[in-house]
Amino acid sequence: MGAFEPAGIAERLERIRGRIRDAAARAGRDPSGVCLVAVTKGLPAAVVPAVVAAGVADIGENRVQEAAAKRDGVGAAGARWHLIGHLQTNKAALAARTFDVVHSLDSTRIVEAIGRHREPGAPLPSLVEVDLTGIEARTGAAAGDAEAIARAVQEQPALELRGLMTVAPPGDDEAARRCFRELRGLRDRLEQALGIALPELSMGMSADFEIAVEEGATIVRIGTALLGPRPG
Ligand SMILES: *Cc1c(COP(=O)(O)O)cnc(C)c1O
């Protein structure tokens, strides 16, 4: 396991939590309003219980089958599993059984597919992923489609609309900040249009989570800064 021993995680976690606290303070925010999701994609399943033992209960995965295998295979009671990667309709049934939060709904079609497969009873907290970069081959809905997708989520009794998610353009802090501001503005407009609160803004990764917290992130998704580089 080498780099993934719990002690290393605990140390990195403490540093990250400190940076989140500082960023929240700069923005006059309460740091307890920021949920840290540990992104374990591409890493061995044994990382998950180590992360949970270090005190992070929220686990982010971008592939449905990888997450399902890890969820079945490791003892990580109390973990909440977040889908942060693109979802295809042929994986919707497995996703509906595997995840506790879904960040990456980006079409009405996928909303209907996962809504159909989710057991009613405990609605699945759901975010609409929006791409504000226009970078080719990126997933995420166009900003102009977000309202229709959000309304489709509201129509699914097994889903609960909670907010928006985005991935900033890489390597440019000012562009990342503009992107996060734009997502918050879009969220504010959607709250008006739909007449409901959309409390969650899932934005910020290892390279830009402090900027995201300054701009209102309620969920940051952190992989490499916490767990080191992914193999491959
Ligand atoms: C991989 C991934 C992350 C984490 O990225 P790091 O740079 O390793 O922190 C966050 N969000 C999404 C959507 C990802 O795919």
C-alpha cells in the first residue's frame, strides 16, 4: 500500500482542512459548510477504509463498475458514495443501487434512466453537471440546458434536486474563478426560476479547491492532493 498508509492520509487531510478553513475565512464563510469528498478513482479498494478511518466519510468515484466493486469489496461502513463521472444509460440501474449522491446528471435522458431505476423511499440527492468551459469532449450540460434538466430531476420522485456541479478549466486560476462564479450565478437564477433552494455547489479539485471555497463551493472533490498521484 506504500503511499496510502493512514498516517500519510491523516497528515495530508489536516493540511487540506487547514487550507479549506483559510479559504472559508477569506470569504467570511463557515468552513463546516464545505464537504470534502475524497476521490478514490483509479486507486485500490483498500484506500477507501483508510480514508474513512482518517475521518472522511464521503468517497468520490467516476466509474460505476469500479465503485460498485469497491463498495462490495471493502469494509467501509458509514461511507457515502458520490458519482462524479459521466453516467451512461446502460449503467443507470447499477448506479442507482451503488451511489448515495450523484453529481453528474447532464441530460434529461440520463435523469429519466436513473430515476426509473432508483428505489423510491430514500430519494437520491442529485446535482446537475454543467460545463462552462466549452472544452471539446467535456461532459456536462450546456448552461442553457440546465433548467430543463433540473426540471426533469424534479419530476422524478426517486431523485432529489440539490444543486449544480462543474469542473473548471485547468491551469488558470482566474479562469477557474470566473467558472465558479458563473456556476453560482446560474444556481441563483435556477433557484428563482424553480422557486426552490439549491444549496449545493460541487466545485473545486486538488488544483483549485481554495478558489472554489472562496466562490461558494459546498462540496470540493479532492483526489491527488489527499491521496497522491493515481497510477497509469
Ligand atoms: C478526478 C476528479 C476529481 C479529483 O481530481 P484531483 O485533481 O485528483 O483532485 C474531481 N472531480 C472530478 C469530476 C474528477 O473526475
